[in-house]
Amino acid sequence: MKQTRRILVLNVHKKDASTMNDFADQNARLLIDGFGGGRVFHFSDSTAETGIRSTEREIMRLVKDEGVDTVFFAPNGDSYELSIEFFRDLRERTGARLVLWALDDEMIFDVLSKYYAQVFDAVVTTDYYACFAYRKLGVPSMYYFSSYLKKDFHPVEIKKDIDVSFVGDCAKGGRAACIEYLRKYGISVETFGDGSENGFVKKEDIPSIFSRSKINLNFTKVDSAGPLAWFLGENSLTNIVRQNKGRPMEIALTRSFCLSEHSPSLGETFVPGKEIGVFYDERSLLEKVRHYLANDSLRTRIAEAAFSKALTLEAEVFFPRLVEELLILLDSSSHPQRDTVIHRDAVFKKNHVIRLAILMLFQLSKLKLAPAFGSFANMFQYGPAIFLSAFSQGLSIGCRKALNKKRRKDAKDEAQSPLHSLDNAALPGRGRSGLRHNP
């Protein structure tokens, strides 16, 4: 009989699944099922609403009152609100084990994850190579690749009337340039998602797009520094980093063919050339697209092999194995004691203060005066030099984020207008089979 262990999953934001894909909360539900009970707490929403200290007290209360055995912390790259000291104290005062659930770790390991990991019992990371870096720091780690449910991603019997498609944010990582390069040489490419001609697509409609497409593209560059990924401002090496994305797994579960940009650890999930196609630059992308469009049987064979592999890694199969291995890792007593001193460098400290300034600005905009004062008071913890270098930068980033959010909202509102829909209906390849959806 499976032992029940209650868990608390600290996710960033509560998302509306009708307007964006809620992968983080899906992971949380699977973890809760695997451990036998628990709940999700959206810590970033809470800090914005009630303040940092109030949020920390509430998490401490939940762990104590509900008998939580294990706490999962699933940060984004800018999730500096909860301090490292808080997690150390949470562990010491409650006896709960702490697991760092590090998604997008190829991007955030050097600016956030490795610092928080100092006080955690284990790390589950999406970066294959970070596993070894955590172990070098004395922190037990496990590699996790994106895993999805068959009910969400499944084959759809439909005509393959799209030569090449891409589903995702077209503004990221040079994706638009690659797509335009293909079009320049006469390749028909349909795009779906933020910044695309067809706009946002609901999760339930994505399998149809994959199934309609002869070639589904996947890109592997991480975000560059900007209003959303501001925390990478002093870590420009991430511009050459490639990461494994979840898209190939989604595509494989629909028995469809994926052509992916290269990433060093791609072969840890799918075998290049046998279960997935791979390109390296614009020229090889064009060559591979032409090659696979001309070879239907090869595409089908690779898609079938990927589908067979994906069924062994589907969430309902994979998560029970992950939970079992994680429990063994947590229950092991062979790991050495780590340094009790918390180590941080100047970049971490600066990013922490920048995040607090952004948070304070948001709280002030919502007239949350007491939480805003608490955020401001926390900015001085590293001394005046760090405060002076980070505070104005945080305010500037916060204002740019607000403007960027408004522009994206205006663009989506325009896409929803009846006139815009009529204009697009006249264009070839736009919204076929009713697949054009906007929030």
C-alpha cells in the first residue's frame, strides 16, 4: 500500500487555462496525486496582494497546521520574493523536506536556482547538465523532461494540409527570422501563438494543428534579457545556451513529426534522426524542411517512433516513477551535510533588490500601501551600494513591463475585433478549420 505524504507546491501565479497553458499547475496536480495529498499555493500572487512577510507566515502556518511532509518550490527566473533564509527557517522549524522544482533551469540556474538550492534537500531540474552541477554543490538532483497527459495531447485524424507550422511565441529567440527565411525560399509556414498571424490557440486545439502539419517546428534558444527576462541582464552567456523544450513531447504524443533546433541534451529524450529531426542554423533548417517535405514515408516513420517513445514517458506513466525515485532520494541519509552559511554574489543581490522594486511598484499601483512599504524596507538588506545600483533599474523595468503588458493586451483586443477577424478570413491559410482562437 502506497504511503501517503502530504505536500505543498509553491507555484508562481494562478493562471487562467482558457487564456494560457497551465503547465505548472498540471505538474502540481500530478505531484499531489503521486504523493497522496496536498495543495497548491501561488506565492507570487500572495506577495503582491498581502506582502512578503504575510506570505511567509501563511506558508509556515500551512506546513505546520496541515502536517506537510514535503514542500516543492517552483520558481520563475524572477522569483526572488521569498528569501533563501525563509526556506532554511521553514525546514528547521517544521522538519519538512524541501524540493526545488527548477523548470527552465538552462536559463535560471546561474542567476537563481543554484543559490536557493543551498538550503534544499533535493532538486528536480529540466537541465540535464545542471544535475551534475547541483551534485558538485552537494545537492542531490534528478533530471526531469517535460511530461504531458495523453488526454491533452493525442493524435487527431485529419488531413495534413499545413506544410510547416510553429506553435509558440514568435517574438522569442530568433524564431521570426527563421520562419521568414523559410518563406523567403518559398516554404509555406503557418504560425500560431503570441506574435503570430493566427494568434493565441487554446490547449484543446493544439493537437489538431500538430496533426494537420507535415512538419512541426521547435526552437531551443532561451529568452534574451529584456522586460520579461530582465534577470539575465548580467548573464549574457545565456544567449548561446540551448535548452530542451516541452514541444517535441507534445508533438510526439499526437503521432506527428517534429523538426527541432539542436540542443546538446536533446538525445536524452529523443534519438536524432530516428525519433526527431534536427537542424542547426537557417541553412540546415531549409535543407531539412525540403528533405522531409519530399519524404512522406520517412516523416511518418520518425513520427511513429517518437509516438512509441512518448507513450513510455507520458505523465501518467512517468510521474509515478519520478515520485518513487524522488522519495528514495529524500529518504537517503548518505548525502553529506552542507555549509550552514548562505552564499550569494553581487548579481544575485542586485536581482533580488530589482525584483523587490518591481513588486513595490505593482503594489503601489494597486494601492497596497502596507505590502509596498514592506517590499521597500527589504531593499536595504544588502547595504546602500546594492540598493542604489538596483532600485532605479527596478523601477524602470517595472514601468517597461507594464507598458509591454498593455501593448500585448491591446494587440489581443484588436485580434478579437470582428473587423480583424473578417480581414484575416480573406487571407489564405488563416484560421482554417476554426483553429484561430484568441483569449
